[in-house]
Amino acid sequence: MKEIAVIGAGTMGNGIAHVFAMKGYKVALIDIAESALEKAMATIEKNLDRMVRKERITEGDKLTTLAGITTYTDMKQGVAGRDLIIEAATENIDLKLKIFKNLDELAAPNAILATNTSSISITKIAAATQRPDKVIGMHFFNPVPVMKLVEVINGYATDPQVTAEIMDMSKGLGKVPVEVKDYPGFAANRILMPMLNEAFYTLYEGVSGVQEIDTVMKLGMGHPMGPLQLADFVGLDVCLAILEVLHKGFGNPKYAACPLLVNMVTAGKLGRKSGEGFYDYSAKGKDLVVAQQFA
Ligand code: CAA
């Protein structure tokens, strides 16, 4: 299996294309917007340049990797003849169901259809196709070239042979795959999101400040980023959407999103991507600046 396609050229999609191309796969990177594809290729080049600077790869490796990625705005052309298609579009259920219905018609009959969803049911996505046995979750973590984990999620009907292939392929990418079942939040976000939500409550209830909460978890627990910085990095809208999936899926009030998070998302404060969340990213300096609201 050496020819794959990635749908969606955002942060996750370009990271996934990057890691596959670096291992010699021929990658079709597909997005509806030409501008998104241009931005993705520029990001991949920037991340490869950083690896060249750190002497992890040579300039030649960088050029070969870039040459291994072809961009498409036409899904039919992009997926033709590919053995594996990984969807990494926006986390929106209607959009994903539509993409999988189309993919089922356009992709080769034997192709595996994977989704990088962080919280939407694999079983539900698979049900939009005529090949639910070939649909699987392949959940990467941001930044994809750095984070070793791939959460491999089996839908209700996923063929164990498909799971075995995806596990092997993930190992071949230099990642560590972990197999999990298809229940709300899978394993990673079921554990991560309640922790982040508790950090939001700790701030909301005035127990401590933004920097203090992050310092507690960085220096006390050895996390590379504090929970509020990490929430900004993931996107506060994404955190809210996943908490809602957990809350609805389990019907347990312990997953109810903190009202502060709800207000921030409503106000358009989505974290790093919108320029402000718990921290203010407008200054562009190296040091993190706490957003005015919490300073
Ligand atoms: N692409 C490629 N390499 C990158 C990179 C990128 N976008 N960003 C950082 N790096 C590399 C750097 O080159 C550096 O490499 P070396 O250590 O080999 O020299 C390394 O990553 C560390 O980078 P920095 O020294 O610049 O910065 P840092 O030490 O602050 O680390 C970090 C940055 C790796 C992002 C680190 O802070 C971290 O691990 N944070 C936590 C990230 C995390 O938890 N991600 C998961 C989020 S949840 C998710 O994605 C899924 C979901 O469903 C919500």
C-alpha cells in the first residue's frame, strides 16, 4: 500500500500528508480551496526546513518528500487508484457523512476509508458507506510530525484485517498505534477533555489564575504545555464540541462544559487560531501573554 490520499489540507491534513510522504508514500492532498492547498504546502515546507536545520533530514530528503505530494481540488481525480484515503476535514458530522458517501462512490472498491475524527462515531460514519468493514478511525495528534500516537478506532463493523493493516502502517510511519473501541471520545479525548474542563472550572471559580494553573500542570505533572495553553492550541471550539459529544453520548453531567468555555467560544475567542483564548497571540513574541480578560 503505497498510494494514499488525504482529504482536508488544514493543520491535521497537512501534517498527515507530511509524515506519509516522508516515508515514501505517494500522497494526494485534496481540498476544495486552492488557497488552502497552497498554504498547506508552504507549512509542510516550513516544517521540513526545520528538520533540515536540526539535521534530522537532508535537503534532498526534503525535496523528495515535497515531490511525493500532489495537490487536487477535485476529489474524484485525487482519490482515483489510492489504496487508503484519510479524511481530515472540519469536525462536522454532516460534512463527514457527505464526504464518506462520495468517497464510497469514487474510491477503488478495495480502498480503506479512514477518518481522523477526534470524536465522531466511526460506526456512524461507516454507515454512510456500502463498505463499513473498510472504514476505520486513524486519529493523529497535533503537531502530527512530532506526536508519536495514532489512536486506531474500530467501528462496529471494521474488519480485523483492516485494523491489522492500519496498525502495521502506523508503525511503519514511526508512530505508536493504540487500538481502541468506538465509544464517545474514544480513549484520548475521554481522558484529556475532562482534565481540560476541570482546568477551565478551576479558573472560572477563581481558584487560581491562567499562568498559575498551567504552571501547576507543567511543573507538578511534567506536561509539556499547561491545560489552558493546550486548550488554546487544540482550539476552544474543538474542546467544546468534544465535551458535548461526551456529555450527550454518556448522559453524565460530569462532562458538562464549563460555562466559561461556552462563553469564550460564543464570543469567538477560539484560542491560537483566532488570535486569543486564555492567552493573547497577537504579540507574536516568544513569551506567552495572558489575555486581557484574565490578566
Ligand atoms: N512540525 C514539525 N516539528 C515540530 C512542530 C511542527 N509543527 N512543532 C514543533 N516541532 C518540533 C521541533 O522541531 C522540536 O524538535 P526536536 O525536539 O527534535 O528538536 C520539537 O518539536 C519541540 O519543539 P520546540 O522546542 O519548538 O517547542 P516545545 O519544546 O515547546 O514543543 C510541542 C512543542 C511539541 C508542541 C510541545 O509543547 C508538546 O508536546 N505539546 C503538547 C502537544 C499535545 O498535547 N498535542 C496533542 C493535542 S490533542 C490532539 O491533537 C487531538 C485531539 O483530538 C484534540
